[in-house]
Amino acid sequence: MDGDPRDPEAAAFAELVSAGPVEPRDAMPDAYRALLVRQIAQHAHSEIIGMQPEGQWISRAPSLRRKAILMAKVQDEAGHGLYLYAAAETLGVDRSELVDALHEGRQKYSSIFNYPTLTWADMGAIGWLVDGAAITNQVPLCRCSYGPYARAMVRICKEESFHQRQGFEILHTLMHGTPAQRAMAQDAVDRFWWPALMMFGPPDAESAHTAQSMAWGVKRFTNDELRQRFVDMTVPQADALGLTLPDPELRWNAERGHYDHGPIDVDELREVVAGRGPCNAERMAHKRGAHEAGAWVREAAAAYDAKHGAARAEAVVG
Ligand code: FAQ
């Protein structure tokens, strides 16, 4: 079965997509399965690698309250990774295969996590802008055509929206502080604004997967549509915070009913996605190291399962 609408199996699948949701036992084109595995795995890897930039600030948070909140946020990201690996496994792949694919560079993670976190204000900018962009992208995924992915996204979006507010609150506090604190907040936003816009992917004209993904109801909006939605949502929030967004082309367009904004730097996005961003090597080295350090936990869990699994089987037979 392929995507040709004249093919009766493809037509039946198109009907299933519109009646939705598609569930793991339903017949589905191989290309639909592959598209979902690619996107869900990339999403899961992003949540896991995404713990690193913020994790580096847990020991340097400015108060016990901030430390507790940041720890909870980073743990939430680990949880999101786990829901997403579980959703991918319903498509017939094993989590360990996906982790190997990441470690061997055959799968990707979001470009955003290849930028360094230089000051405490970066925790505010990440929460506000990165989680804000993530929510904008992910709320429509709660209605995507594949049931297990859509259901995982519902809980993830609830948590991301708390993350976004905590980022806003960090920046709000800094913007009501000393001139040095305000400057630190502005510097963080200057550094994270364009990378946050790149999270939505290349411009539509250069997006390889959007057309097919939308035809199958995985993506419900294009990269540029979601980027625009994020800009429209964020500009008034920046005004409320007293922060300037670093885009000289940013202005309200009454005719369109949207903010005009400058283009993302496609060359920079391409470089970072290709593994040549500021922190790609560091992030992957840390990830591989953590995986190796955790080998004994996986071995112990497997040994426990083998022992108790055998005991359970005996109890059933007995
Ligand atoms: N970074 O044809 P398109 C988070 C790749 S979670 C890296 O437009 P598509 C939570 C793309 O994969 C953030 N690669 O692709 C958090 C494709 O690769 P290929 C992650 C990118 O899939 C917050 C190629 O370029 N969110 O932040 C990027 O239709 C704070 C062509 O692109 C998700 O994964 C990029 N920015 O649209 C955690 C959401 N953009 O074919 C911790 C789900 C594009 O070579 C702290 N994913 N590529 O394998 C999606 O919605 C989509 O996959 C897009 C890309 C919109 C990202």
C-alpha cells in the first residue's frame, strides 16, 4: 500500500485518517509508519537531549524555590521522552533501536538544544520562548491522526504550558530587578529568539515532509503557519515584559492581521541540523556517556525481569 489515492488500500487508509484516529493494529502504509517513527523518535530524542541545557543550571539556580522548580521541569522533559518512546514502540520499533539511531547519527533532535546556556536568564528565555514554541507546535499534534502520539501530546502540552509560565515569571522577575538583571534578560532573549523560530523547521517552500504529513493528518499546519502563530502570540508578551525582540522587520501588518517578521537564517538551521552547531558535539558526547554509565541499570532491570518473569510464568502454569 502506498500513498496513491487510486490504490484501493490507499483510499481506505485516507478514509480511516479522516474518521480517525489510526490505531496500532490498523493497516497503514509503510511510508506513514516510517514518517511517524521519524517524527516521534526525533521528538523523543529532543526531550531527552533538551534536559542538558537546563540541567546545567540546577546546581546554580539562585534560590531553593528556583532549584526545585527547575528540577521538576527537567524531570518532566524526561517523562515526555518516555511517553514518546512508548508511542513510537506501538509502531513496531524498539526503544533501544531508536536510541542507537540517535547515537549513530541516523536520527536527529531539535536544533534548539545545540545552543549554550550562558546565564540564569537563559532558563527564563528557554521556558518562555522554547517551551512557548514547543506548545505552539504541539497543541495541533494532540489532534494528529495517530492515536498513541495524539494522546501522549495531551499530557505533554499541559506540562509544557506550566513550563512556559515559569519561564515568563523568571524573566518578569529579572525585568523588575536591577539594570544588570534587565540586561541579562534582554541578552538571553537576543540569543534565543532566532533559534526558537528555527524550531518550526525550514520555510514551507523547503520543507520536504509537510505536504505528505498534512495529507496524512500528522501535521495539521505548515511550518510557516505555526511560526507566524508563535510570533503573533509572543510579541504582546514581550511588550508586557518590556523586552525587545531582535528583529528589525517585526511590525504589525493590519492588512494581514499578523505581525510581519524577518526570515530565519536557513543556512544556520541547516548547519545546526547537520551537527555543526555550537554545542552538537558536547550534547552527543554527554548523551553517549550517560547511556554507557547507565548500562548496569539496564542489565540489572533485565536480570530482575528474567528472574521474576520466570517466577510469574511458573505461578501461571502452576
Ligand atoms: N531541528 O520537512 P521538514 C521541546 C528536519 S520538543 C532539527 O519541515 P517535518 C520540548 C526534519 O526532521 C522540540 N531538525 O520536517 C522541550 C527533516 O529531517 P529529515 C522538538 C529539523 O518533520 C522544551 C528535515 O529537517 N519538537 O522543545 C528541524 O515535516 C524545553 C526537513 O524538515 C518536535 O519534535 C529542527 N528545528 O517538520 C524540551 C515536535 N526542523 O527528513 C526541553 C514534533 C526540521 O532529514 C526543554 N516535530 N528538521 O529526517 C514536528 O512538528 C516536525 O518534525 C518539525 C519539522 C516541525 C520539527
